[in-house]
Amino acid sequence: MLSTVGLLARIYDVYLVVCVPLPRKLEFSISPIAHFLNKTMRFGVKNREFWMLSLEKLIRIIPDNTEPAPLKFKEFQERRIMLKTVNGYATRDNLKVLLEALCTHL
């Protein structure tokens, strides 16, 4: 499914955003974030974001080589966290820094 949507996002040069519920334990979010970012990078998707959503908060994980999607929501307290990548790919060290940032901001 992700490969089909990723291919369409690349062909039409549109944003690919995945939105998931905010997990109770933030460390459970790292593997899906890494999978999404690395897989979409392999497909050549330039504009991609990973969102985690709770009833009050929206956390947007944005790779450093991506322009943030021009979307705003009044209903949610929004946090944008820029993830440093290496050639667009999430690395283990950068994901550790991301986990620390998530723990700090929540």
C-alpha cells in the first residue's frame, strides 16, 4: 500500500502524510517513523511527513530536506519536530535524538 501511494506522491509531486494515534510509550513510534521515512525516500518522495495525533496534540515529524506541508489546524496544539537525515534517510543516531525531543516536548 505504501509503495503505491509513494509512487503516486512522487509522480504528482504532492505531500505524503501518514497520521497515526500518539502511542502511550513514545519509543514505540520510532520504528514506524523510520520505516515510513526510509521507504518513502527509496521511492523518491520529496515531500513527506509523519504525524502523531491525540485529542489535543498534533506532532509533525518533518525530515530536514522537506518543506513543511502548508496545513494548519486550530483544533490541535501543533508541534513541529525537524528530523535531521542523511541523504534523506533516518539513521539510528538521529532517531535517538528524535526520541529525546519527543520526550521533551510532551
